[in-house]
Amino acid sequence: MHAMTVSNGEIALNVVIAGPETSDEPPILCVHGWPELSHSWRHQLAHFAAAGRRIAAMDVRGYGGSSKPAPVSAYTLSALASDVAAVIDALGGRAILFGHDWGAPIVWNTALRHPERVAAVAGLSVPFTPWGETRFLDVMRAMHAGKFFYQFYFMAEGVAEAELSADPDALVKIYHALSGGNPKPGFGRKGPDATLLEDVALPDPTPAWLPPEDLAVYKAAFAAGGWRGPINRYRAQDIDFDEAIPLRGKLIQQPAAFIAGTRDPVRHFAPGMDAFASAGAGCADFRGTTLIEGAGHWVQQEAPAATNAALAAFVGSL
């Protein structure tokens, strides 16, 4: 395993690569979500490399060893998709994409915006929804009126950054809150003026899927890089909506799959609805949904063996 730096204009992207240096098959590129790192794909890197596949994972801009521009406008899906395209080019020009959490919309939109570079795409936790004529945040405002919703809390610049930077246990609280090991995954039911970590418990012991040596990697990265870049992804959503007008209604044309935990709170973002029930509706060549029993939001870390099996089956179907 080794690391390389890929440039996309003024953005430097840290990429970890495992497996053979060359292959007749397209490499796999993994894209993480919030608040994670390329390290979130450690189990997949090991699994696919051992199977003889070339596989890479990148630190998304704003995270880890990658550049951390300050403007909100630097974190649009179009900008992040261009980063993924640059990494694909460095890997040979065409790749299979795996994306988790925000990494899923990033890879879905890379498939839409750079179709010639994407051989296939698997989304974890967040299914693809074709671009429509309503802003996501407007929908959430209607559904969560009078209640706390973490994405609304993130909108005021500096507020969430201050809370998270001040709490040395912020990461483990977030990871536990959304994991399958939490009796009620999510950030809890509270009023609209609450903070993110208000009433979010510190787990004791730390979740078994997040041993101290791995938690230390995340803590060091966020202590060094801060939270502004990662949170700016949420703030850029209205810009995304305006930029996506040409993409409205378009389906994913590449072979696609969806994987998630049965206890992922993303499943019930919209109260009373199951977001995973029709995960393939926006995909023209959908190879299936795999729901992993008992796993929460961090599915590829909480249930690596089952996730690897589902991803390997998808890759094997191509």
C-alpha cells in the first residue's frame, strides 16, 4: 500500500492505493463521507487487494491529507466530482466507484458528469435520487419543522465548527450516535435550537468496530485539519441545486448497486418513509440492493465482511 498526491488545478488530493500496480481490469476508487477519511475504506482496501484488484481511496477535499479551501463554493458536488475525475485519470482513465455517505452523492454525480470515466458505481447509505425541481433543504424544512435537524444546524458558519472543535470526544460521539449499536440511531429528538452534540452520549466502551488505533487516526486528522471544509459540503447544497439544472431527471446509466445497514438513520430521513425501498429507481442498470442486518450508518466499517461480500458480488457481475 502506498500514497500519492493527485492535482486538480490548485487542489491537491491525497490518495491511498493497494493491490497490483497494473491490471487489465478497471481499478476501484473509494470516496468517503462525513466526517471520515480514506481510512474509512481500510477493510475494503485490504480485501480487494488480497483478491488481486487494484483499489484506491481518496481523502475528499477538506479532509485529511487533501487541500482544504475555505469558501463554501469550493465544496459543490460539481467541484468534488471533478476531484474524483482527476483521481480516475491518475489511475488510468476509467474506474469503478464506491461511495459512502456524502461519498455516495459524489460518486453518483461523477457518473452523471463524467460518464466516460466511470465503469460502474456502488453507493453506500445514500441511494441515488435523480435531480428534480425541489431543493433538498426545502423538503427537509417542511418535514422537520419545529424539530432539530443537523443539516440546519450546520448552516451558520462557525457555529458547528466551534462546538465540534471544543469537544475532544466529538468524533466518537458522532460515530456511536449513528451506528447500529446505538439503541436509537440518530442525533436524538430535540428542539430546533439544540446543538449537534446536546444529549449525545459518549459510549463506554468505544464501539468494537472502531478500535483505539483507528479512532486515533481520525482524531489526529480532524485536530489538524478542522471542521470547516467537511461542514461546507452541507452549506453548498443550494449551489448544487442551481448547477444541476442540466442534470434534472437523468438516470445513472452505468451498472449500479446500493448497500446499507438496516439500522442506518438515513433510511428514515423523511418521517414515515423508507428511503431504501426503491434504491434502484434512478438507475438504468441496477444490479440490486443489499441491506446488512443490524448495521448502522458506517456500514463498511461496522460490517466489513458482509459489505465486502456485497461489493465483490457487484464487481463480479460486471
